Amino acid sequence: MTERKPLVLDQVVVPAGTYKVVHLPIARLTSGVEIPLPVHVFHGAKEGPTLLLSGGLHGDEVNGVEIVRRALSGKMLSGLECGTVLAIPIINVYGFLFFSRDVPDGKDVNRSFPGTPDGSLASLVAHTLSTKILPLVDFGIDFHTGGASRTNYPQIRYAKDDPRALELARAFGAPMSMPSSLIHGSLREAAHKLGVPIVVYEGGESMRFDSFAIDEGIRGIKRVLTRWGMRTKAPKPRGLADRHGRQSKRVRWLADNSWVRAEASGLFLPLRTSGQAVEEGELIGRIHNPNDSFTVKIYSPMTGYLIGHNNMPLVHRGDALFHVAAEETEAPQID
Ligand SMILES: [Zn+2]
């Protein structure tokens, strides 16, 4: 049998059956210190697909950073049966340093793809990924959390018309999965244009560790590795409890979804939490005026699941409070 070819990333040669960290140059901080982008390359001894695991595309979404870090530690990736994993714990190092979603000039890297070599910092980070990483990978999982104080129950978002993204979502086996259109300028869209399916994992909220979301992320990676023969065993999906609170191993495929917004400003007290089943018209929270001059009741607009909610105790009129999604009548099929 001929030996597997080495992987070459930015002129660094990684022989088959070895591990290397490749530091991609991007830019310097204003102080003059160069901040590279570390890419952990696990190039297995046997032929197989190349999987991208990335976190911190939004610098304050620390659960994704921790999921990729935890995947790097231990034997999960160093003992690959076949194939290759490129793992990037923090794509937006610049935002991460300042506890920020965006790069220091205020731009969102995940709206800057495919990027240009002479663009702004966000565009430069995007360009580096588009030209140096995406051409090497077959598929990927990009780890995110809810923005600001909003938390997401562990879920996979996939491009509806891409059967390979659906297959990836199915293999990951998050408690819930739902189709989500490709956002213009996102990593997922840029990869899709290159024929590389990337699914987004959402779990927890920014700047707050969520051990359940981190654990679900790791379990999902193990299942994806196993599905493509890169690992021999993985834990079964946990699924979601049904509306009577009975735990089920069945993962939920969701479709129509919408945010319930605050009809008044005040103190927000949720009565239900993400991951719970709700019925249309069910009371799920209240907003109280601090002087107790009024209370606004919040009802679920549909029967389905709460897939995210706002943890801010004080809200303004119009703020997003609960993200609700209806369950598909049957799991989507791969043609
Ligand atoms: Zn994000």
C-alpha cells in the first residue's frame, strides 16, 4: 500500500500519521505584536476525509472555543483511524482578546467572507480561511453560541438544500437540528460555494460557559468522526424530552421558527426555558413594570420547542425573548 501523502498548509509539510500546529500569519495588534492564527493539523496515517472544527469566529462565543480545545486535548484527534482534522479553537483571535464578537474595528468576520488580501482586518481573517483552509477540507463544523445575553439550546443549523449538510447534521445528532439559510458573507456560505458543507453548532450564550452545551458539542464531534470511519465508537444522541417531560432518545428536526419579542419594557421573568416543549398559547413568561403598575403575559406563538431564550432580567420593548421552533412532522430525508 502506498503511503498517504503529507498535508501541506501554508508551505508547512505535515507527514501522514503526525500532528503539527501551523501558525498562519494575519496581522499585528496596534502595539506591533504579531498575532497569528494557530491551526492544529491531525493528519491521520490512512486515507480519509478532512474535517474542519472551528470556534471563536465570534470572539466572545467561548463555548465553541472550549469545545475545540477539549477536542484537541486527550486522544480524540491524535488517534484518528483515518482522515485528517484541522482544528482552530479561535478564528477571531482579535475579538477574543477584547471579549468581543467582532474584530477591533467593529466588523463581523462572519459577514466578511470570502474576504480580500487588502481588505480590513475582518476581511483579511476571512480571506486567510477562504484561501488556505477551505480548499483543504471536505466538510466542517463551526461552533457558535447565542449572541449577547441570548442562550441557545444545543442545536445544529444546516443548509436546507444541501444533502451533505443534512447528512452531517444527522451524524452529529444534536438534541435539535433545523435548516437555516446561508447568511451572506458567512463562512458557511463561502464554504458552500466551494462545495464544502459546513454546519453551525449553536450552544449556550456568549461569555458564559455552558457545560451541557460543551458536552453535547464533544459528543457530536465523536459521532461525526465515527460516521466517517475516523473513530471507532461514539456516544448515542441524548435526544430531547417530550412535552410530558419524558426523556426520549429521539433528536428533533425543527422547521418554522420565530422570535417572541417584548411588548413592553421592564423586568423579564421567563417561566419556561430552552429545550422545553411548549404549546401554542401557553404562558411562557411575564414582563413586570418595576413599580408594579402593569404585567404583560408572554405566550408561545406555536406548538414546538423553545430553542433559545434571553437571560437578561431587564428588557426593552422589541427585545428578543424566546426563540420558538415547530417540529417537522417527519425527519428530513437524504435523497
Ligand atoms: Zn456566532
